[in-house]
Amino acid sequence: MADSVRRVAIAGAGIGGLTLAIALRKLDIDAHVYERATELRPVGAGLSLMPNAMLALRAIGLDETVAAAGEAAQTSVGLRSDGVELSRIPIAEVAREVDSSAVLLHRADLHAALLDALGAEHVTLGRAATGYRDEAGAPAALRFEDGSEVEAELVVGADGLHSALRKQLTGDARPPGYSGYTSWRGVTDTLCGATPAQLSESWGRGSRFGIAPVGRGRVYWFAVANAPAGERDAGDPRPMLLERYGAWHPPIRALIEATPPERIVRTDIADRPVLTAWSRGRVALLGDAAHPMTPNLGQGGCQAIEDAVVLSGALTAYAKLPNALADYERIRVARANRIVRDSRRLGALAAREGALFQVVRDAALRWTPASVMHDRFIELFRFDDPFAAARRAR
């Protein structure tokens, strides 16, 4: 075990922070999570855990628990705004090739499953991390807004897009970079005609609408459109959304109408420049703190889970903490950064508004060989636990 790492202080109780704490505690490492919020109310509505994330969760014995909280995805369909099919990916078949599955679920259900697996006693709420201390001759420490701190052999920043630990570690105080498009997300309590187990995304001119059943008859939907940064809706956003998307194919209108306005969340989409190093001394970054990405590939939470599984394994496999953190970065940085860039490019492609470009884009999607799409997804969906042997030895 790396330099006798017995205690890890984790900033942030998101997907990555909770998964890391679970993985570490299974290895008899005292991991504790500190969260800014005074209650755990997950931001967002739904998400997809692709086969790579489910394989990573299997490595720490959580895949079946998480799968039971959602709905297995069978297909992913790309459509025009009028419902004409542009692409179809048999996600379940591709997932079986890597011995996995894809799961669509409500973010709150995932958080509940992770918190139950960890134990609420290992999470402290109302503690806003502002940075860390890492000085020679003394333990590292996670610092909080009230001036207090907790000592640990390793401090992990899993504190998201606006990470205070990333800011201190990199010295980069710039805000996240706005993508040029905003999003609305909601959840209905009825299918409204949506196809069970089918993830779909429909593309118009610079705008999109996604549909994902997340179990128990509920549907998560999202809408994306180009907009100025910081723009906000005044009151109920549904009339505006119906004006934008109401003439699109069914069941889009029905989904918007069936969603109470208080369940619709608007978020500007942003990311940050990629980093080539995620650690320094006895401090490491994970998830959106390390590699915030746009949601266009559905991989934000998936990559945070991969981070957590790899970092926990590295801490078990190496006797020295610097070696463990170096291998964590060697395994994770290039892959995560590639997905950040690919997601950014896909979002820029979808945001283009020209009519001629739309015709060319749609034709390219319709005529892309299935084998090409298959190979791209297989590469994305693979995950092999590099520290499986070290985990078993524990």
C-alpha cells in the first residue's frame, strides 16, 4: 500500500468522490468525503452509465447494485427533428461484446445507491473545501471555508467543475470555458410515448433534444440550444421550450408538457482546457475537477467512475505514493483528455446552424458504415481494471 496511506480526505460527494470512497474502504483505507452542500440533492436529472462505467463498477462489486437502480439500454437512435432516423446503435449488443451493459438512471437514484454502499457516516455535509495544505514534515490536510482542516495521507479533489483544489494545484483561476450552448433537463413520471430502453437524440439546426427512460416509468429528457452565456429563464420555461421544440417529432411536446416547471433545470454547458498532470505531492484530482467535459458523449460520470477505480487500485498496488499517483495519471490522463476533446468537437458540430451544413451532416450520419460506428463505440466502452490482481490480493 502506498506509503501506508491509511486515511484519504475527499472533497466532493458527487459520483466520483463517493465511488472512490467506496473503493478505498473496500481496501481497508479510511476514506471520508466532505461535501459543501448541507444536504445531498444531486444536480441534474438523469444520466447514462455506459459499459465502461459498469465494468469499472464491477471491479469494486457495485455493478449489480447500480444496474438495479435504473433501466438497461438496448438501443441508441439518432434522429432528425422530424423523426427521420439517421443512425441506430445496438448498445446492448455492443455492450455484450465487452461483457457489460449500459444503464439509464435518475441521478438521484445513483447517488442513493452509492451513499447506501458507502454509509452516510462516511460523508460530512456542510464542509466547503477551499484548498489544501501539503508541507514537508507534516501530514497533508484538506482546508475548509470556516478555517478548519482535516489531516490525511492523501487529499483528493473531486469537487467538480469549479474545483477549489484544482485552482490551487494548477494556479489557474480562470472560469470554465462556455461552449456556446445551454441545456434544459427534466424528468417526467410517465413515458409519454417514449420507447422503453431506447436512448435517442434528435438534431435540428443548432439545437438538440434527447430522451432516455430511466426506470419505473420515468423519462429523463434534455434540450440543447445555442444561447448567450448566463441567460436565464423568467418563470415557467415550458412555453419557450414548446416554441423551440413543440413541432419536433413525438413524444417531445408531450414530455415538455408533462414536466412540472420546478423539475426543469437550465445549465450552461462548459468545460476547461485539459491538464497533463492531475496530482502534486500528496494531492490528486478526480472527475470533473481533473477533466470537466461537455455531456455530448455521455461520459462525464463514466470517466469519474473510471478515475475512482484506477486511483484506488494504484494506491493498493504501489508501496510509494508518488509511484501510485504517477501510474494513475499514466493510465487515465490520455484517455480522459481524448474524450474531453471528442465531446467538445461533437458539441461544436451539433451547434452549427447553417441549412446546407445540416443537409450534409445528416447525410453523413445516415451513410456512415455501421462497422465504423461499432468500432468507435467498442473503443469507448472498454475498461480493464489494471489493478485487479492487487485488489484480489487484499
